[in-house]
Amino acid sequence: MDESENVLYYFDTDSIRCLSAAMPSKLARPSRDIPSFALYGEQTRPDGAEGVHIELIETRSGLYDWHIDTHVHHGLFQVLFLFNGQVSASIGDELWERQGPVAITIHPSLAHGFRFSKKTQGYVLTVDQQVLFASSREHGDLFAPLFVAPLAIELGAAAGLRARLEALLDQLLAEAAWPQRGHELMLEWLARAALLLLVRAQAEHSLADQSGRGDFALYTRFRAAVEQRYKEQWQVGRYAGQLSVTPTRLNRLCLRIAGSSAFEIAQERLLLEACRQLTYLPAGIATIAYELGFQDPAYFSRLFKKRYGISPSEYRAAPQQPGTREVTREAR
């Protein structure tokens, strides 16, 4: 691919540094024997090609007896979403054996190839480097963790992750097949949303590796319990009892992983809901306080002001202009 083709954005070198600085300083030069494709089997991209391409694994692999030989893509990031089936992936000098659900990330110029089990199900998402570089202007190196080195991200552990990814990829496929107004923007937004879910999943895997998977699983169960019970304002001891641990162990775990005590995490979730209801619901402040389990609306108001520096009524009255809400919450 000629990297001068399909430039979707003004080529701002400052924005590129955010992502490229986090990538390996030396990428192995592909051998002359390794072909370079736009998409596998296509030597060049057509003029006006979109910055995001999505297809089912079977669409291209089925044509080659489920075997994609080693090749590279210049200027293109690629993610293989494998939901059902197995793949033997040649990634650089390594051979990976993976079973779905898993996502494999590949940065530009990395030699790779795949041999799939028959009837494998999943998607191949290809994103022009300019789409990610444009994101780096506003969000720094947000997507860099996915492409600093090739990754195999398990998708089965996090609750709901697979379903959310499949929904986004299905929407991408539908948008690609039936372009409408704002077509390219929609493709880019959906692609970035899918990649951001992978960034979150990878961050959780990294945290779990650092903290120990058993402890991280316990912390995840605690957060799920908080999500279910925060309006009942359970005490830490009750959460600990449900999880079959001592309050001391639960607090130490939360402090190590989240930097906050178990009580602070539960209270933060409660006050976050208070902020949402004050913003989006017309109910009175006393009604919201009762809804959130407070017996005394005045105590709710004092607690809210202590946490955010302003009263619930002042929070509600504050103009919802960009940056306003963030400024009022600096007291945190």
C-alpha cells in the first residue's frame, strides 16, 4: 500500500508522536519474501477507500481454505476478533495457538498469518493509522497499549464484554454494507468504541496479573455487589459477609487495587448516582435522598457538600457547559 493514499486527516506530526512514541522504536523489516497487502490478496487500496474496514473471518479465509499466509499491512492496524473456533497464528517470529473468544492485535508492518479451524466465527477489523492518529490529538496515547506489541486478549472473563463487542462489530458490518449520511464518521466511532473496550479489557488483565487473579476476582465480586446494593447503604461488614471474607481483608484488597477503602468505594457509587439523578431527573432533592436510602435529606445535603464542595441544589443549578461539572468536582 502506498501510505500517501487515503489520508483522511491533516497529517499533524504532534498528534502522531502520542501514539508512535509508545510503539516499538525498531520494527523488524519484513523480508522481501513476505508480501505486503492492503487487505489480504489485494495489492492496493482503491482511491477513496474508507479508514475502517470490517469483514467476517469466513469472508476471506473461506476463499483460501481457512489459511491466510504470512503477510504484512503497511499503515494499517488490524484486530482479529475470534469468537468461536481455533486459530494457529504466526505473529512475527512466534506461533500462537488460541481458542475463542479472543482478540489478537497487530500493528503495521508486523508479519502475521493465520490458520483457522473450519467454520471459525469472528471478525477482522482493519483501521487506517490516520484514524488512530487523529484520536491521539484529543486522547493522547489511549489506544497505544493495544499496539505497542501484539496481544492476545481473552474476551470471556469480563461480564458482558463479548456481547458488547459483537454488537458493535455487527453494527460496523451493517454500516459498511449500507452507507448512509455520516457513513465514515459512524465507521470510525464504532471502531473506536470497540477498540476502547479492548483497552479496558487489557487494563483489567494487567491489573489482575499484578494483583493476583484470585484477589482481582474477589474485588470484581465486591464491585458487583456494590452495584446491586449501594442504594441499601450496606455496611462494609455486610459486604464482607456476603463475600465470605473479613472486613479487614476486604479493605486491604480495595486499598491495594483501587486506592480507596471498601466504604469509600460504596459511598462513591452512591454519590455518583446522586449526581446523575440531580442532573437528569426533575425530582426534588428530598425525594432523591429518600430514593438513595437516606432517612434525613439534610444529612444527604451535608454529605454531598462535604464530598463535592457545593450543595445538591447548587450542583443542579450549575450551567451544564463544557468543563462546568468537572470544575465543581475538583473537591474530590
